[in-house]
Amino acid sequence: MLTLQEIIDEADAMVPNEFDPAMKVSWLNHINQDFFNVVKIPSVATFTTSAADTYTLPNDVRMKNIDKIIVGSMQYRSFPEDDVQPLQNYWTFNDTTHVLTLSPAPYKPNVSGVVRYHMIASTTFLSSNMSVTPDAPEEYHWTFIPALCEQICLAMDDPKAANFNQQYTSAWNVAALNYQAGGTP
């Protein structure tokens, strides 16, 4: 498990530079977000139906990352993305309030609902706490080193940026394929 400080120290050893730690932490925030844009790690949120048609989901759920919603044996379609026909079950989601709305509302209370979604980065790194770790699975923390090296090289107009980009994007693409196939790396 690598901390932000360890990632920065390794990147500084690989690409000597004069950028302050706050700038590197800013870059690491973007790298942390980018990891989850490439690597779609499945996760699940559950709820139990009631007489209502709305359900509050965890803060790490985003509409664009919801893959499937099933209540009991009924699958709900995405109203914003699917071609929903009259009388079909559909869902909408508000990213600000984290409220899932099902239409029509489930007919029975106490039925299990499952939301399958892809994880997102949920940590905002601060230069005042360099002991935190990336949100990515531990086996991919090392990829944050060449990703940070790339950012440093880009800021210095150093052509080695492309080499660092290839290192971490190759690993992220393999991870994406592994998670897409349903396996774990």
C-alpha cells in the first residue's frame, strides 16, 4: 500500500523537479479520478422496498456508473439512457441527492432491490495529509507513480512523458479487461 508521500517521493526520484507538493497532490487527485474512468470496478448497493418509490443510495453511486437495477425478479431500465416503452419499469437517479426513483413503485414492500454500479474515486487528497492512499485497489497503487511522472514531464515539456503514459495506461487497460470479464486481477 503506497501513501501519497511515497508516490511523490518515488516520482521525484524518477523525474527530478522543483514542483511543490501541493501541485503534485492536485495531479494525484486527477489521476485518482482517471483510474476509475478507465477501470470499471463493479460494486453493489442494496435496499429493501417500501410503499415509496424513492430510495437513497450511498454517496459513491453516480447515474453514469449505474449498470443494472433489479427489484425482486423485475429489472428496471434506465429512463435517461434506454428506450423505455409505456408500461415498462424504469428508474431515474439524482446525483446531487443520491435518490433513486423507481417507476412504477414496487408493488410489494420488503422486497430486496439491487443496484449494480461501478466504483468512483471518493477521496479528495489534501497536501496536509500525505499519509492517505489512493482509492484504487492496492495492487494498482504503483501505477500512480508513472502517472505522476507523466504529469511532471508534461509540465516540464519533457518527452519522457509518453514512456510513463504507456507504463500506467497498459496496466489500467489490463485491469479494465479483467474487471470487465468479471474476474479480479
